[in-house]
Amino acid sequence: MAKTNAERQRIYRSKRTGTGGRHERINCYISISTKRNVERLACYYRLTLAETLEKIINERAATLLERLSDEEREMFFEERAGAQHTPEPEDISSGP
């Protein structure tokens, strides 16, 4: 018997996010203009939306890590930097 769309989707998600999976699902709202820009970047670089977001985030993290001291890097990886560091506007909004 053929699988329903829901069954196929459940199997697909469990392979990606279950035991041995390499992904986690995120769900958030972003502005329309930001979404359009991500779509344009993805189209320009011929990437999926997920690949585009991963590329942007990982490049920004690498740039930040290059500037941090050992102590700040440790705080970053422990996800406790936000409590002790107020980012400058360029830390978040400007590109590399």
C-alpha cells in the first residue's frame, strides 16, 4: 500500500533529525524584506534557503571568533557571552 504524504514526511524528518541525523529544525518569523533578501542570495549563489542561512551564519561566526580572545571564545561556545557582552551595532548588522 502506498504511503500517505504525512507518512513520507514523518520518515523524511526522522531521517534528518532523528538518531544519526545532522540537522535540527528551527522555526521563526523574520521580516518580509529579510526573507526576500535571503531568497535573492540563495538564487544568486544557486543554493537552497537552508544552505544560504548556514553559509551566512557560519561565515559571521568564523569572523567573530577570529576577533575574540581565548576567554571570550570560551564564553561564546558555552553560550554565555550575551549576558556579559553587549554587542556593538557592527557586531550584528554589518557584513564581513
